[in-house]
Amino acid sequence: MSPFLMFQALAKAKSFEEEYRAKLAKVKQLRKELDENLQICRDGLANVEQLKRELEKAERPEPVETCCESHEESVWSFI
């Protein structure tokens, strides 16, 4: 192989390497952004789940004591 062709081949290989490294850097940046967005979504989902539990708890009726139950507890606490 002539020195000129070897030089061309090496130049082409270097060019491919630079393109590959640039694309790899872009992929890494995109993955970082996706990971950040995924974490934001997970945090938001956790917040929604917490609010849902709080809403369900707030909508649950409180147990109502009857007059007799209240009186009975008072008697037992007196004794």
C-alpha cells in the first residue's frame, strides 16, 4: 500500500473516530437528560400517590360514637 493511501486510510479512520466520539457524547448527554426527566416523573408520581392517600383518608368517615359508648368510656375512665 502506498504511503499516500495509508495516510488517507488513517485520516478516514481518525474522522470516523471523531464522529463516533461526538455521537457517543451526545448519547451520554441525552441519557443524562432522560434520567433527570425520569426522576422528575418519579418524584411527581410519588407526590400524587401521597396526595391520593391523604384524600382517601380525609374522605373516610370518622367513626361516630353513640351516646352510650361515650358514657361507658367515661364510666370506665372514672373507675
